[in-house]
Amino acid sequence: MTYSAELTNRLESLGITEGCKISVETDGKTYTGVLMPHHEFSAPDVVVLKMKSGYNIGVRVTEGTRMEMIEEPIIREKKDVEIEEKKGLPTLVLIGTGGTIASYVDYRTGAVHPALSTSDMVNAVPEIREIANVRAKVLFSIFSENMNIEHWQELAKAVADEIDNGADGVIIPHGTDTMGYTAAALSFMLGDVPKPVVLVGAQRSSDRPSSDASTNLMACAQFCTKSNKAGVYVVMHDTSGDDSFAVHIGSRVRKMHTSRRDAFKSINIVPAANIDKDWKITLNMDLPSKRDGKVIVKEGMCSKTVLLQYYPGMDSALFEDVFMKSEGVVIAGSGLGHVNENMIPLIEKAVKNGTIVVMTSQCINGQTNMNVYNTGRDLISAGVISVFDMLPETAYVKLSWALANYDKGQVKEIMRTPLAGEMSERRVF
């Protein structure tokens, strides 16, 4: 859908194009904003303005509406600015992958794009340069739903290269939707990594006043430079304000809300640390200390692993090929780790065929225990592995990794053994 012929002619006669800052006066009210592109959801006589608040509004243009162009479009140029390093400061490396934290809105097209340059992210938070020398590069420019195993592998190797070349910490700006998966993948691939590797995202893009991008990034830098801790973590807002941030174990974190700034929570465990508005860091558990050393990367991942959520009425016939053709299957079962009895013969058949089947719980909090009810005991007899309180997505990542790096006979024990803080038999309330 496009503008009506009449509105198109009016815009052209005024020299107004997408990206122009304009004022629209109608029904006694005046609206000022940047003209966004017309799209299929807008009526042909409605213009969409990006307001100073960062939000969009639609204004219907009638015969009596007055429009005026205030400012022509601002063209953003891509350029990296050389930043002089300061002696005595630690070195942090930003490896950009895309996502909201590293994006901007192009008002000429309305599209959201990855950061124009690696320096964009650093320049957005100049305070970082007071505590660290920062190098930055863009490894990917994708939204997180497009991340896959190959991206995880390339990212793990890039992190290892930077640490092996002297970086004191690595910060990975990442889209929030699948950040938990990537954090889990790096937790296993990088193993006993000697420096902090911190993933960070933003729930609100940088063009919005409520953006959490810069404060989240600064919290990461504070943790990397002041905590003296190593490992893979996720740092995000801990409250809806800008007064608290949580440092989550990379294998224990989940996005629990679609849009809140404090969407990320540690599951079945307390956050590894909290950071307040004055950047004071409070550690909540013993964490590995920074040390010298090289990174040993085990980046192998089995692509024939699947994650399934059990649902009432699940039909084994529909999933026969999935179980029989997969190297590994993770099931997010109901309650303590259950499926309906019709699925058990298929699971037993798949296990005998060599498929590793792992049970987690879709309850998220708590742990699986298949010894309580008959269904659970039947699943144990069928060869299903219980992984205590491990998150379903972490179990999927770990199983994919284990199948590629260990003999199948070892995988069962590997899945039951905590390697990156991903599971425990006791939970903290």
C-alpha cells in the first residue's frame, strides 16, 4: 500500500521525503517528528512520524491539514574513529554480533540496522574509555533469531583469539532473544576460560529515551575490569530502572519477558553478582579468578540434536522420524519430567537405536525427578537421562556439544556432570 495520489503530490510539492523532520497541524494540534516510510498497515492518507520520545504516531492528513518541512534527512556516514590507548588500563574487546544493542533506526527507510561502525558502540558510552582501552569489531550483523551453530563456533574462536592476543576481557553485544543459547554454547566451548567473557543486550533500541543499551554496556565494562573474575556471563538490568544490574552465569540465564528491561533472570540459582548504580560490585558466590593462560576451544557441535516440548496428546507417530534420525533429543517434559505413556515405546526404540534422550522440565524452576511416578520410572527404564535442574535450552546446547566432542558412551555421564555451572542437585531460594 502507498500514499494516496493526493497526499503523494502534497508531499512532493513541499519537498518532503522520508527522513525529513516535519510538522503536521490538524484539528488544532501540531505534531513534529521525522517522517517514517509508509507501510502496508497504514491507510493511504496517514503519515507516520517518529516523535522525539522515540515512539511513532500516525496522523491522518485531510484537506485542512497543514504540513511543513523543518529539516532535511540526516545522512549517517560509516566511519571508524581511531582512539588512542591509555597506558596502564586493561584492554577490553567488543565483538559485535548485531541485535538491538548494536542497532539504529534508518529514518529514510524505517529499517533497524546493526551499528554503522564498531566505534559507534564505544562512542555511545565514552565513560568506558576512562576504565579500559577498548577495541571493537563486528563479527556478525544479524538479529539473534538468525544465530546458528556455525555462528557460535566462529564466535568462540574469535573470543579465544582475542584473549590469546592479550585481551583482559571480551564483551559481546548480542540480540536478547537467543542470547541465553549463545551464552550456554560459549560456556561449554570455551571451558575454563581465563578471562571474563560477557554477553550483553538491550531491550530498547538506542533511539528511544528508555534505552538500556549504554548502561548495560557500561556495567559489563565495570565487571570485566573490577571484579577480577573469569568465566562466561550475561549482564543485563536487574530492575526496570537504571539502578541495578545482574551478572548471570552463562549457562543458567533465561529471558523471562519479551520487553521489560529486567527480562533476564538466573534460574534455580542466584545471580553471580549484582552491580549498583555507583558501579559497586557485590559477588554472590565464588567465581573463578582471572589468570594468565591460553584458551582451549572445543567448538564441535552436533547439528542432529533437537529440543522438543511435550504437550498433552503428543502423537508418537508424528515424531518417529525426529527421534529415529536424531543423534540427540532433549525433551522439556511436564512437571518432574514426564510425557504421555504413548511416547515411551518410541523413546525406548530410539534409545536402542543409539539416540541419546535427555529429560528436562518445562516448569523451568525446580528439577526433574523421574523416580516419583510410574511414568518417570518407565522413562528411566527406557534409557532417558535426567539432568536435574538444567534449563531445556542449555541441555540442548550441551547435548549438541557433548555429542560432537565425546564418544557416545561418554555422553550420558557428561550430561549428568556439571561442567559450566549449568546444573546442581540443590537449589537456592
